Amino acid sequence: MDEKEILEMLKEARNQSWLPLDFWVDLTEGLDHRAIAILCGRSAIFPKYMNSKGKP
């Protein structure tokens, strides 16, 4: 899996979760390709509206 494929997975995760691409890049930094694929594949389960204070 190359960097282009990883970027496409991260973009798809962004589209599914409505979370920014920067979030996905930071979350997956240092992970192997398999772990990135698992997280991105489950991106729809992340809350649609997250903030740093934990308030809904």
C-alpha cells in the first residue's frame, strides 16, 4: 500500500465521519497500513460532532 492509497482512505474516512482530514492524519500517524485501514473502515462510528471540551 502506498502513500496515495493511504491518502484516499483518509479522505474517505473524512467524508464518512465529517471530521477534518487533519484529525485523521494525526490519529493515524505512525500506524502501519493495516491499522490505518481498520480505523478508516470504521470511520462511520465516530461521533459526527466532536469538540475538545467534551460537550455535545
